[in-house]
Amino acid sequence: MEYFKANIEKPLEFISGGVFVSDVPWIHATRNVESFEIIIGLNKCLYISQGGTQYEVMPGDVLLLLPDVAHQGYKMCEEGVSFFWFHFLTGADNELLDEHRLIEELAKLNKPDSSQMVSDVYIPLFFKPTRVERANILFKQLQHVVNAHYYTQQAAHYIATSLLIELSEQMIADYYNSTKLSSGDRKISEIIEWIRIHLPEDISVTNVAEKFAYNKDYLSRFFKKKTGFHLQEYIHLMKLSKAKELLTRSNRSIKYISEKVGFNDEKYFMRLFRRYENMTPTEYRQAYYKIHMNNH
């Protein structure tokens, strides 16, 4: 399996899209185009190959066709075959990853000591998302925007980008819940995801242990073995990572930011920040602004 990685710091460029429905038996033409194409199966089976690999795109399946790679039908499709499709372009910063590289990339997403925003999406060349209806809704919104003749084409670019983000998020979630991971690794992934979602709350090791029905001392040892971090340390680092992002992207007060990352005690938040960062939140913000200004 190969995975497409693309940077979306700027939105991708939507070119065209639509719904294909055939009322007669039909076979896909042979083509080689300069853009990417996403196909989402709706009804019956689409028989299509890409670069010599044959795919059976069933309802709910997602296929990514690559630019400058020949694709064509290899078998007659039944009457009534239908699918969503849209063509798009990305910036120069994209690549194909094998599964080993994907695992390395996904591991970085759960690092608690990075304040960098993730600006990449990961799309398998062929997969079946568990909640494809969410992608279908975005596709319908995309078609509405395109056919409504908005004054700015940017709307289509942003919705198409959102569609790729949705597919990427589902792929990552499905990967962590797949049998490719051991039961222990899947449980750690669930815990990490739960922490990420509940980051704005005042969470503790006890909260996590109760949620996942573990003895908290055992859970701490298990988490340390799997991640290299004590669970409480991981929670703190994740919260501080979010706090650093807010410090550098807004002028909100330290009290506001401490509450946004789940610390009701502003002074405790400041002590914790100094312990891990060797500076106060205010000093961190000022240092960032100085570096930012020097880069222009």
C-alpha cells in the first residue's frame, strides 16, 4: 500500500468535479492527466486500473488517481455504476510514502513536546473509510459551491481541501484501530486520542485510569513502556504544547490561555511552564515575537 502525503498550509486547487452515472454497461476510457483525481464509489463496481494495478471500487471505496500515471477501465461495469469524482492540484510539496514511512510520520503526530501545527494530509491510494458519508456530505457541499457561481473560486478550493482533511483524519483513526497494531498499541492510541480531545479539561492520571478501567499505577508503567513518557508528564506536555501555540498565535491573557488548556490555577500553569520551558509564558511569547520579526 502506498500513501499520498501533501502539504495543505495553502489550500489545494480544485479544478473540476461531478457525479458520474451510467445508464448502460460502460468501461472507463484510457487516460493520462496532469492532475490528481479522487473517486468515491456510490453504486455498483467501477473496474479501473492505475499503473498496472487493478482496483474494484465499490460503494464507499475511495481511490486516488495520480497525475501522469495512465489509468483505464479493465472490465465492463454494470449499468447503473456511479461515483463522485473531482480533479485537483497541490503545491510542489507532496510525495508517496510506503507503510514504513507512514508509521514514522504518524508517530510524530503524537509527540507531546512539539508546538508545530500539522500541515499535511495522508491519503491511501485506495481504502474504505469507516465514515465515508462525511466525505460525501463535503462533496455535495463542494458541488453546491461550484454550481452556485460564487464570486470567488476560493470557496471550492477550501471545501476540496476540507474533504482531503476528512479522508486523512479517517485514515489515521482507522489505522490506529486496525489489526495492524497490537492490542496494547491500540489501547495506547485510544488513550492518546482521548487526551487530545479532552485537553481543554482538567484531566489527570486518575481520570484516564477510570475512563479506561485501569489501575492508575499500572497504567502509568504501561504508558511509560509504550511511549517513553510518564502519563502525567505526557498530559502536561500536550497541554503546554497547545499553550505555546496559543501564546504565539494570539494576544490573549496568560489566565485565558491557562484556562483554555485545562488549568484553573494560573499560578500553577506558570510554574509548570517554567519547569518545562525554562522561561515564563510571557517570556516565551516575547521570544517568539522577536524571532518572528527578525525573520522578515
